[in-house]
Amino acid sequence: MVVQICANICIIPISCYLSRMKVSAFSYVRNGLELGYPFLEAIRSVLPLCDEVIVVIGDSRDGTREAVEQLNDSRVKIVDTIWDDSMRQGGLIFSQQSNIGMDHCNPDADWLFHIQADEVVHEEDVPKIRAAMEQYLNQPKVEGLLFRFLNFYGNYQYYAPSRRYHQHEIRIIRNDKKIRSYRDSQGFRRFDDPSKANEAKGEKLHVKEIDARIFHYSYVKPPAVQKLKQLEFGKRYYPDDQYDVKVYEAKHGDGFNYHEYDYLRLFKGTHPALMQPHIKACDWQFSYDPSKNNMTPKEKLMKLLEELTGKQFFIYKNYKRI
């Protein structure tokens, strides 16, 4: 005799037993309002991808901390720091602040997303970024994800595609304590001894380039504000005996001279929706005249090669593509 026993069986998808991918982001900023950084837009642009965003805020005098607090999002966590004014060499203060952000990220996070205060992710790219993190999550050889950069210059209409600007950067990395911010927070490398990241060269990360962009607004501010920002940057790269503020003041006068470029291109796409208020508020004039470039003979030759081949040769790459 066969006895058949029937019961209600709840079938649970296997995916429910798998751990969910966790993503932390980190950023740093100091006097972001005074220096015209779209740091709030930067933070908000990565929130759809992240479980938390660590914002390292230096000792600001302009209400930057209060502005971040007013985002009123439990995922945004503030870390307060005081910048060491003696660190006036090679922009090392920036990698220091970046590493502080990394160290405060959830240790259970799978990926860490570094977004700088003048960088914004386009909402159209959010699904692509999420898909890439999921695709490479269980491929440990992929240590980071490489983004294409759109470096806007002068205003929101033009971007700088030349070798003077980094056209690709690592912005997502594994949550690995041996991976540290490199030099002036330009990228990341792996170090056998992370405590000596400022002294050693480290190893370039193995990365996958993904179909996503970083909208970089470092050179899009009112000329007077851009001048302030550049003066502040100079203090973070050169000691007093190598940085003459008076010479810089004489060169740029009341505002930053935006007419020092090699070549630019007209941007025909759309900016992130978060940046629309900034774009509408743009009230300074900038006109691009290709004939007034300041390219060296070498740069002109490299531009010609790029036009003939569609490739940029001999550019600096702080990564190894897989």
C-alpha cells in the first residue's frame, strides 16, 4: 500500500538565502559652500546605490556640516576632522581624508564607492553601475571598477577630453584594508603595508571599465570662486617657500582665467537632474575659441594622432585593465 502525504510547501527562492550585496560610499569636503563644490549633489547622486555614505567633513567655517546634516537621511554619516596645515606637499591631505572615509565604512560592505565633492553620477547610469557591481561581486580578480570622466571646463557646455585631464578613474573598489587612496586621492592602489601608503608605490589595481560616467565639475564655478578654490588647492600641494600667492593673484586678478586650455568639446548630452539648479544659476560668461589654445608642439602632435586613430597614446594610467 502506498501512503501519499500532502502538505503545503512554501518554496523559498534560493536568492533569499544569499547575502545581499552591500555598498558603502565615502567622500570628503571642507568649506564646500564657500568654494562652490556641488558636494550635496555628489552625495545624493550615489545614495540610490548605497547602504551608507560616509562624509568626512574638515573644519569648515561656511556651514558645510550643517548643509550635510540637512539632507536628513539616516544613511548619511558624518565624520569630523581637522585638517593638518603642515601637510603641504603633493596634495597628501586629500588621500588622508579619503582613507579616513574608507576606514569608517561598514566592514561588511562588499564595495566602496568613492565620490569626490565635485563629482556627480547621472541618474541614467545608476542601473548600469548596480549591474556591474553585481556582475563582478564574486570575481575577486576584479579589484575595482573604472569610470569614464567628463571633465567640464569654463561652463556646463564644454568638457575637456585631452590628456591634460584624467579621462578614466577608479571610483568603486573592493572593501579591502590593503587598498588605500593614492597620492592626492587621484586613485587607489594595493599596499602590503597600508600604513606606508604615502611612502611606497604600491601595486596598481586590476579593474574592469564599466559603461558609466562621472560628471566632474572641478572647473565650473564663477571665476571669483574658482580663483579661491585654486588658491586653496595650491596650499595643499606646495609649502610656503614654493607657493607665491601674490604671483597667482597678479596672474588671475579678480577671477580665474578660464582661457588657459588646450582644446575643448561641446557637450551634447544631458547633465544629471541634480545639477539643473546649478546650470540655471550659471551667470558668468565663458566663450571657447579654439584658435586661442595654449598647446605645446608635443600636445599638438598627440592631438593629431588622436584624431587619426581615435586613441590617446602614452597617457598615465593608475590601473590595470582586465
